[in-house]
Amino acid sequence: MAEETVTINTLIKKVQSYSRDFDVEVLKKAYFFSREAHCSQTRIEGSPYINHPLAVADILSDMKMDISGIAAGLLHDTIEDTGTSVKDIKDIFGDEISFLVGSLTKLSRLEFMTKEEAQAENFRKMLLAMSEDIRVIIIKFADRLHNMRTLQYLPDNKRQRIATETLEIYAPIANRLGVGWLRIEFEDLSFKYLMPDLYDELVKKVTKRKEEQEGYLEEIKGIIESKLKEEGLHGKVTGRIKHNYGIYQKMQRQRITFDEIHDVMGLRIITDTNANCYTIMGLIHSLWTPIPGRFKDYIAMSKSNMYQSLHTTVVGPKGERVEFQIRTEEMHRIAEEGIAAHWRYKEKESIEDKDSRYIAWLRDLIHSQKDLRDAREFLEAVKGEVVPEVVYVFTPKGEIKELPVGSTPIDFAYSIHTQIGHKCIGAKINGRIVPLRYQLRNGDTIEIITSSAHGPSRDWLKFVVSQRAKSRIKQWIKTEERKQSIELGTRLLDTEMKKHHLKVSGLKAGEMQAIAKAFSMQLWDDLLMSVGYGKISPHQVVNRLLPEKPHEEVAHKTAKPHKEQKGISIKGIDRILYNTAKCCFPLPGDSLIGFVTRGKGVTIHRKDCPNLERLALDDARLVDVDWASSDESTSTARLIIEAVDKPGVLANLSSAISAMEINITQMEATTTQDGKARIVFNIDVKDRGQIASLMQKIAQADGVIRVRR
Ligand code: MN
């Protein structure tokens, strides 16, 4: 490979080719310093270690990195692996280079408990370093790229780890920073090592496709070229092939086979002006029929990594689909080099203006995540944040906001202020009230309706998409759950203590402390919370209070039916602490019973749920519950319908349900062995009354034999 032939002389020549007035001596000095420092080390395949920093510097020169960046590339492993200190580097090379080398070293020095933690923390530091000086991340990327290119020398387990990390973290950031070629190389190399069989198979298929289509595309290229000439338009037509991992992802995402992917190969036209991009597209559409819905204008609406291009797919001369990408040279450069294309043409303060969109993303991410303690949660957040497309919407005052595609009014509310998010109860889009799960469209003007009496709902997590909203809601729920668990824990414990004529409020601070400690908890509240969550039973706690009764456990097993257990009502406990059972789908109006699960709060069942018989064996964990009043929201319910299997039955049933303005969330129809149709609907209903009248209506419908919940 090319990197094996890199020497300090070839490196200097390359750097001189794009930057004439630089100090050759600094590079030479950095090279000799690094070679000296690494002199006793070899790479795993046996070559002198200096080949690695040289290769990294060479990659950086491909990206036309400035001289300090390249010197830092040569020195990047000296502190980590040898006896060198940051001060040594500073004394010889000055502040700028020593800052870069120091930041790179800090990144690789962190030690952690678990791999996930290491990965997440490493990443967080990387983002922080990057927001200070973007060169740090570029050098880190070059380092990782060379390691990926030489991955075959490493043992299998290391290979897997590094390739996974590259695919999950490095590639998305490269994408986000717009460095297209780097993202592609990261993805394809990771893919090759993580799924070698699939990779080989795909490469074979792509080669075959190329052989089949090359002539055909050549023909189309000829037609376009002569047409461009005829019209006097400047345009360079080239063929392009989708990268392997891109193909694999598309197959996965759309659940299609390789044969169903039509844009493995395509054509790209690079022209001179924006206006000509549109002119050329018009030309193509006049030659062949465009496929509806496949035209994308990323010039008017660039992707958040600043990618710009026109995309269109047409039906070619032989009925084959052909995808075109049309862009200017400048757009092409940005698509390939992203952030790297910017710093090159500017002075030091470059990080501001044009780069600021990349950097703003970064700062926002770091800022919104600073409260997340759990490293794994942070990593998830970051992975989730790498979304390529955005929608632009407006505040009522006409201020523009950029949000990920799929964002809802809630995402918007949190993007304005955490408190506005928490208190959001509704939204008006362009003056019209919409549901909270409405997906924002480009150009929407959004007005958020708030109420100070409200808080977020766990349900929101099912549809919000921005990381900011997700983390804020989770945080709120965590705090609220704690509060409510303590409350519920106190009530459960009080009930249990009453059997022994004791009261929680009668306990002394010392006693509380001692009991908490006995359960390895720091605080009494932590213990109450565990009781509320069902992780510790109130009975276990009382046992600690009554050490003189060792047979309590046995007595407990013959406990009385739950009805005699005095009314613990979880009325008023908010939705977030309980979940409704998936076996009986209880609705407001049904009589209920709660079951304190281990670790998941209270599960609410219908009193006539057949599963309760089994659960009731442990009746200390049953609690009386009732519906909180005036709950405006809907719940999921299930209807099971047996009907004669004939045409139109299904349509009749669906329209009967819709006529009552009931939303169908899921539907499944099967034919039974005796030739009847069995249809199961999942629907959103308000309460027992509503489903009862629906069932009545359905029972009378033509062809229906039986209906039940
Ligand atoms: Mn290295």
C-alpha cells in the first residue's frame, strides 16, 4: 500500500505542492524527534514504529492540513508511548503543536471500568477537544484511518472492537463533518472486518453489476455529453458507484435484496453555476421520464452537513432506472472534504463563520448532554444525534429553527426552553391546533401552548426525535419517579407496619439510618424508593424492625386475600409509575387491581384478568387502584372479532370503528380452521363506556358471530 513508501522526503514534497511558504525545518525536526522517541518500538507486523506517524502525516497532507497539524501528526504518539512529556514538546515546538499533541494524548489515556464507558467517555472528550480546535479530531481521524488500513495485523478480538468503534462513532462524525471520502473509507473497512462473508458476497455482486451496466451507462453518458455541447453548457459527466456499506445499509433499511437496488451505479454531472445545475436537470428530464418522488433539491435545502446537490432518477433508454447527481465544483468539493475544505482557505479565526454550523452542532450536543451521568446513555444519545436531514420551522416571531426530520411540537418546545418543553400541552401550527405527535414540515410556524400544572409524559419518548427533548424528558421522569416511588414506598410500608401497630412516622432518624444501611442503602429515602419500585418488599423491611420474630417469612405465605389489606390507593400517582397490562388492556371504567412488579413499578390489570389468579399467589404485592379522574387521554384496547369469512367484512368493521372516531393502531386478520375469520384490532379508546358501545355496534354488524375484548 501507498503508506509504506512514505518517507520524510516524499511528505515534504507533498506538503510543498499545496503550501509553498512553510518551514521545512519544523517537519524535519518533528520527524527526527519522533523517530528517536519511537526508536525501540516496532509495529505489530514488524516494521519500524515511525512508519505509523509518517503514514498519519501523509494522510493529513492528502487533506492539505497546515504545518502545525502535520507536525502534530508526526508527534501524536510520542507522549503516549515513550518517555516524552508535553513540556519537552513545548520547549522544542512551541505552544500550538504541544497543545495539539497534548490533546491527542489525553484522548487516548483515559482508563475505564467497562468498554462501553471507555468508548463513551473517550468520545465525549474527543468532542470537547474538537470544539476547541478542529485539527485535533482530524489528526485523530487520520490516526484511526491508518490503524484501520493496517487492521489485518491485529488479533481478531481487537479487530472487532476497533472496527465496531469506527463504524459506530468515527464514521458518523466524519459524516456529520461532511468529510465524505473518510466516512466511506471508515464504513467500508469496518464492514469488511465485521461481516467478512457478507462483504465478499456484496463485492462480487457489485463487480458483476458493473460489468452488466457499464456499456449502458457509457451510452447514456454519450447522449448527455453531446446534448450539453449542443446547448453550450459546461459539464463533466462521470460514473459513480455507491459504496459497499451504503448498499448494505439500504438493503437493511428498506428490507430489499441487492437486485432491487437501482442506484448502485449512477452518473454525476459537475458544472459551473447553480443555475446550470437546474438547467441540466431540465435537460435530463426532457430526454427521459423522471420517476416521481425521486427528485431531491439539496441545493435549495442543503443537508445539515452542508451537502448540496440535485438528485433525480429517470427511466433510461432501455427502461432501466438511472440516478443522476448534479452539482457545481464547489459543492462537489464540500461533499468530499466537508469541514476540511473550509479551514484551508482561511486564517486562524476560521473556526468561526462557515465552520460554525459544524461546530454549533457539536457545542449543542455537548451542552445538552452534560447532565447525563451514565456514559452508555450518552453514547446512545450521540449515536441518535447523527441525523443527516433537518426541517426548518419558525417561531411565532419569525425566528428560524433547525430540527431533525421527524421532529414534533414537543421537540420544538424543548429547543426553545426546557420549561416550555415540560409544560407543553398543545401546539398550533400555522394557527391550527395539531396533535403533539404531529411531524413538523418545512416552513411551519409553531406556537406552543403551555400549562404550568402539567409535566412531561413517558409517552412522549415514543415520538420525540431530538436528543435534547429525549434527555430532558428522561431527566424529568427520573426525578419524578423518585418522588413518587418514595411516596408509594412510604404508603406500602405504613400498611405493613400497621399490622404490628407501628408507623413510619414513628421511626427515629437513627432507626431509619440503621435499616437503610442493613439494605446497603445510603439514605432512608433510597430504601423507600426501592419499596415503591417493588425491589424490596415492605415485609422485608418490617422484618428488620422485628428481629425477634424469625418465622415471619412462613406466616407471610399464608396471607389473607388482598381485599382485607387496607386500601392503598394509587389514585393520584401519575401514569409514569405504572403501566397497564398487555394481557387484559384495562380501560377507564373497568375495575382494577395493581400488581407491584419487581423493578418496573405497578402493573395495572382488570379485576377479571385470568392472569391474576397466578399473580394473586403473592398477594402482598397486590394493591387497590382506581382511575384518576378526568383523564382526557386514550388507552389502547384490544377487540377480538369472529366473523363469517366473506368479502367486505373487514372493510365494514374498519369503517364502523372509524365512524366512532376511534383510532385503529393495529389490525390482524386470520382464517380459522373451521373457515371463519378472526380479526384482532388494537384501538385507542377513552374508556370502558366507549368500547362497550362500540362492541354493541359491531355485534350487530353483518357477518359478525362474536366480539370480545
Ligand atoms: Mn497512533
